[in-house]
Amino acid sequence: MLKKLSRYLAWLGPYPYNPGLIFIFFATTYFTRFVPAISQQPEGVERWIAALVILALACIPGGLFALHAILFQRYRPWPSNLITYVIEVAFAQFLLLLFLPLITLVLRNQLGFDYSAPIALTPVLFGSSLFLALVLLAVMHLGERSIRNRLGAADRLVAKLELDRAGLVKADIELRDQTSRFLHDRVQSDLMVAAMKLRRVAGKSSPEVNDAIERVISKLEQTRTTELRDLVQVLAPNFKAAGFRESVRVLATPYRESMDIEVHVDDASEALSHELLLGAFRIIEQSLLNALVHGPAKHVKVSLTTDASGRSHLEISDDGPGAPLGSVSEGVGTAVIDSWLSILKGVKTIETAEGYGYRLTVSFTS
């Protein structure tokens, strides 16, 4: 029994004061009490004036409780517990009694509305009103706590999503680096050894066989020196050695058979950090793939510019069929772009309409 009683008492308080919420709550409560006075006024200007008067009067108890909350929250000289909390609320109720005669007088003289405050009649009614105020404050704060808990849970989910995105990008970078090292160290050397062995065989074969072997050797050399090098550059780009503009050109090479790709990168963007350039590079990579697969587009423009304030703007636009903005699907490509966007701490905008192509704009600060 005592445990249940203590649990119920704990439910009553104490709660931290939220002056803004308290003001809105009590102002609304008293406004609804005074609303009948509005209907008693003639339609037109007088009714609007009555509404403004009642709104001003309702702000008095709301402001009184809010001021009380601010003062006790900042300057409370005693510890906060259930007893002191009840005394504080009772003190606010008592102060309100001093203003209720004034409010009642204004309502009667200005609007002809008789209003009496029952809490002023007897100690029992005052205690009942105090208990009701404590319950209302408890419900209000419990609702606020529930909202805060939900917001906290949402913040934790967002933080987890950010970690998942960062993990996705990190895993992608590690896989690309491992693949590029394997291609550079192992496959290139294997191709070189294969070409050397074929040259040894060529010296002992007929002219027809030699000619075929030379074509194979030429293709191996082209693969090793050009195609494999470009693939390694796409997997793990070296912007300091090749430059960002040239890296994007290499990235776009496989797409040029299907699309005309225009690339513009200003000098200020070339000087950005490797992480920022890598993020922009991966967003461009995914956007080109989207333009090819979901377009299909015939012409794509890629632009990266950085202004004097250090704000960079990446824009990829195409002349594909486009789609209504609300129908743009959220797929793996969008997840990749959003993951890099999170790392860049950037903002993206999407513009698309059926028959007018697609434009992705990403802004971030160095």
C-alpha cells in the first residue's frame, strides 16, 4: 500500500519547469473559460474586440505561472522535492487569487460577463484546485517527456544511420583499395610475364603464328598500360598525380560510347582535400551510372566549382526523359550518394520533371 502511495505521489512531481509550455497551457485554459463572453457580444467589431480583450486577460494567469516557473527554476533557494514543489505551485495559485478580482471586474464592466473563481471560495475548493493543477502539470510534463523520449530515440536512430553510412563508405574504400593493389601488383605483373613468354614462343613459330602472337601481345600491353591503369585510377584515384579533372575524364571514358559527357572543374576545386574530392568523385561515378541505366541520357554535364568563401558546388545534369519529382525511387545509388553526402556534410537538391531530364546539385564547404 505504501509503495503504491509513494508511486502515485512520485507521479505528481516534482517536474522541471518549462515556462513556455506552461504559459501556453494556462493561457489556453483560461481563454477557453472566458470564451462564452465572446458569444454574448454583437457580431462584428465588438465581438472581435471582445476576443482580443479575453486573449489579453487569459495571458495574465499564463504569464503569472510562467514567471513563477522562471524565478523558481533559476533562483530556487531550497532543494526540489515533492513538498517544495507542491508549495511552489500553491504559491502560484495564491498569487493568481490576487489578480482574479481584477480579471472578473474587467469581464463584468467591459463585456458584461459574470465570472467567479471557485478556488477563492473555500479551503477545500482551493485544495481541490491545487490538486487539479498538479495533475495537469504532471500530464503536461509526462507528455513533454514522451515527446523528448521519442525525439531522443529518433536522434539515436539518425546517429546509427550516420555510423552505418560511414561504415558503408569505409568498407567500399577498403575494398576498392585492395582491388586496385591486386590489379596493380599482381595482374599487371602477370600480364607482363605472359607477354614475355609469348615473345619467346614467337621466335620459334611460323610467320602466321608470330603475327597472331604479336596481336595478342599488343592487346595485353594495351590492357596493362591503359585499360588496367585507368581501372586502377577509378578504383583508387590519385588526384595529386592525375588531377581531379583528368580523373573524372578517365571515369567517364567507358560511358562515352553511349553518352556525350562534358566535364568542367575549376582550379580552386583542384586544390580541395583528397576526402572532399573523393566524395565528389564517387557521387559523379554513381550519377553517371544512373544517367546510363535509368535515363538513358545522351548528354551529361558535370561541373565542380568552388567560390572564394570555400563553398563548393557539384552539379550533374542530363537530358534523359526525367520523371515527376515524387516518383524518384530511393535505390542503392541514392544510398551511396547520401552516404558520401553525410561525410561531406553537404546538402543536395534534385530537380527533375518528365521530359526535362535530371539535375543533381550538391553543395559542401571545404
